[in-house]
Amino acid sequence: MTETKPANVHATFLRAQWTEESSQKAVRSWLKLTTSRKAAIDLVAAQDDSMAIGARKAIEELPDETEMKRWLTLPFLGCDGLPKTGQAWVKSGLLAATIFVPPNTGQAIELFVEALQRGKQPPERALTVAVSVPPLNQLNRR
């Protein structure tokens, strides 16, 4: 992200351990800092859907209802897009969007079979195509 974001986009990074609870704890601690109240934040993005939900839960704990509501108007973005978590959270409105990366097992098996049957060297890299949930053309309508 840091390599591709425009120069005018500023990011604040918090460290967590890829769990909802760890993310909730990190955001809870950050929200206690006076600098967090002054920060101009446009969205909350996490490395997976559960971390985005953890951040949201920390914000929901804020004692100041006005401050809590202000933070909850931000879009929360995740990544994983599994049907029972990320996609369900998008449908319920807890997340604004998630990214679904389809399983690559089928692609890997096809490359393996080609290598075995035809002696064809597989490419050094084979990419999967991530999908936005909801689709990108619907995001700006929300």
C-alpha cells in the first residue's frame, strides 16, 4: 500500500496480531491518545475482516456518544471476504467493503498437471484476481 498510494494520502498504522481481539486492543489504546482526537481520518482499513471488526468494536466502546458516532460514520474496510464473515458484515453494514481473493488451489493443480503431463515449466508467478465486495462500481453509491 505504501508503495502505491498517492503522496497526498496519509496513513496511520497500528500494530495488531491478525485477530479481532488484538485489533480491538490496539485501537482502544490508540483512541486514548490525545493525538487520535485531532487526527483527520477518512476510513479504517484492516489487513483482514476480523481486524476491521475489532477496530469497530473498540470505537463502539467510546464513552462519548458524539465521538463514537463520528468515528462510526467512517467506512470500515477489510480483506478476506469470506461468505460467513466479511461478506456477511458488508451485507449487514458493519463493513463498507471487503476484498475476496478466490482460492488458488485449482489454479495450482492445473499448473502442476501441465508440468507433469506436458513437461511445461510453470510460470514463476501465477496471480489470482481479487474481487471487491460489493463491486467497485457500487462503492461510491453508498
